[in-house]
Amino acid sequence: MSLQIDGLVYRYGTANEVLRGLNLDLTPGVTGLLGGNGAGKSTLIRLLATLLRPSSGAVRWRGRDVVARPETLRQVLGYLPQDFAAYPHLTALEFLQYVGALKRLPATQVRRQGNELLGELGLEPGRLLSSCSGGMRQRVGIAQALLGRPEVLILDEPTVGLDAEQRLKFKQLLAALPGTPVIVLSTHIVTDLEGTVDRVALLAAGQIAFHGPPLQLLSRLQGQLWIWRQAPDEELVSVAGPCITAQHGGQLEVRCLQATQPHRAARLMSPTLEDAYRLYAQQALTPRSAAHA
């Protein structure tokens, strides 16, 4: 059981190619989707949610063509868009009942499961959405995506607006989901993926630069990630690999990915998933360097 993406191309107009022959096999478990601005992440999410049609290529669910017959995926899909919005005059439970009716779920199942989900997310079923904070509405969005125990779950920036405790609860909810759903979690909060995802799909320039377990990605950076600090007015040394810089305590902190020591003060450090996201994607922008697990 998998969601297969083969040679996916998407163009805005005739010249702006956002996805460039993308290939990805999404299997049961949680896949964290990472990508910078312009990488094609939002377009890919909307294609998987059947909100867009590709310019070419195929998306298949259980071997069935989703592009030709989107209902084959929609009937088993849970989706939380980045710009989630709900009817303000409904209560939290009424909104879930509305979503349940759209999914053609039994009313008794929706009421029972809706109350359970809202309780787990710390929400009052009878509270009007118009009186909810942004974080509360986001939790309602998570609940509606989980309604009906979908076989495919696509979550676009699900933890935006949530505090640390609520983000932890969200991770626990994902870990406790029954069955073996295919879950795609797209986020810019990289720490939300740590300890949560089974695989990482790193999107760069419209293609998959890496797909595999997080530890495998981190191992590719091991022994190559250097860090040092220097005066802000000191000229940066010329380096072969990608670098990221940040102000830190009145100094410029530099992180660089390359095989040899780039600066006299540089020391090796153990990479984090954040480092991998920000540096490896810069290094793997061409099809020849793309790595698949």
C-alpha cells in the first residue's frame, strides 16, 4: 500500500516549471516533507490532495490513477491545508459533523470520534469557533483531518500557532493512530520532525534531493559540518560547500558543509536535522546528485 509519484511535472503558464519529473514512493508511516521557498513543496502538497492536476506524470494510490480518478484517493484522505479555515458560527463538534457529512461517515461514528479527538486536543466540543484562538482553530483543523481514520493523511504546517505542549500532544496523536496510514507532514518547524518521522523527503528545485530515514541523511553530513565564529567585519573565507551564517553574541557564526577545514577556527560538529535541511538541500540541486533510499 503506497502513494506513488512518477515523473511528476507541474508548470505555471508555459515557462515556470515548479516540479521537474519528481519521483517519490510514499509508504505507510510518517514522511516529513522539507523544502525551502520556491522548492515546490506547496505545489506538491496540493497535487497530492487532488486540488491541482499535474502538467504531466502520474500519482497512483493502490495502483489506481489518482489524476484520472481523484475520488479513489479523496474517499480515504484526511487533509489539513496550510490556510485552514472553518465556519465561525459552528461549534467545534458541529464543524466536525459537517466534515463528516462531506466524507459520508456515519453520524454516530462522527459524534463519538469527534468528541474523542476534541478531548485529546484539549478542546470543548460546544465552543463556537468564532470564540476560539488561532491555536484552537488549528487544533480543530487537525481533528477534522483525523476524522474517519483516513488511510492517507496530508498535513501542511499542522503545528503553526501551537505552543510546545500542544506540539508534543500532536506528536503523540500521530504516534497513536491505528492501522498503517500513509502520512505526509510538511513543515518549516524542523524540530517537529525529530522523533516523529520515519523518513524525510527533501525537496530542492522541484526534485527530490533525498528520501530516506533521518539518520541516513545525518550520516551524509557527519565529518563534514564545520562551525566557527568571527568578527562581523571579517571577510568570509572562500569555501567550496554551502554555508549559513547568523549573528551570535556580537559575532558572526558560520556553518559550512565541506570535507576539509575551511577556517583556522573551524571545528567539526554533529549535524542536526535543521543543518541537513538548510545545507544539504543547497548541495543537491541537480538530478545527478539527487539521492533516493
